Amino acid sequence: MDFPHVLAIPTRWMDNDVYGHVNNVQYYAYFDTVINEYLIAAGGLDIHAGEAIGVCAESHCTYHAPLAFPTTVNAGLRVSKLSRSSVTYELALHDGDAAEPAATGWFVHVFVDRVTRRPVAIPDGIRAALERLAGD
């Protein structure tokens, strides 16, 4: 997997739907989990009291193969575009160590003031963490 950050996310029994595979909405939860885990751990994002927060402006997922409980999803994360107040992530979800992804997608965060919800510059610590995920 050619992603600078990978997070192992165990599936849960409740992730499966009546068709016996992980429901499509969970894929977006996996995207959100790997992004925010990275922002908190590597960028110092304060989800409770920080002045700037990232809100989802756009997201997309392409499904290639089903996932099903029990497995561990290896969620890959990288940055494809970094602007003053927004970032575009590329993501891939792998079923364990499978070579081909079960899903790929992208997700756009716009950083806004927590109170006014107006766009603000990405905070320095978060920007530095995002730069480490960006390709050359």
C-alpha cells in the first residue's frame, strides 16, 4: 500500500448488513476515522476546544470488493492537495493485507472557525502533519 499513514481498524459485528457484508456507510466511517486519528495524533487537533475545526465539504467512495466481519481494515491515507484552508485526502481501504483495495476514495476538509464556521488558515501543527502526507 503506497500511503504514508495506515491505520488498522477492526470491523465490528454491527458493521455487517443483512446481505452479509460491511454496509456502504461504514466505509465513510473508516475514512473519517483514519483522517481524524491522524489529525489528533500527528497534528494536535483539539476536537473539544480548538479554535479551528475541519468540516467535510465533499467525499467520494468507489467500492471494488466487499468487506465483511470479522476482518481488519487497513486504511491508507495521503494528501493530494493542500491549500490555505482546505485539504484533499486520498484513501484506500484494504481487507487485511490484500494487495488490491476493497475501496478507494477522497475526502475534502475545510478548516473553519469553531464559532463562526467561516474558513480559516489550517493551524500550523496540523499543516505540518498534512505536509508529511503529501506526495512530491
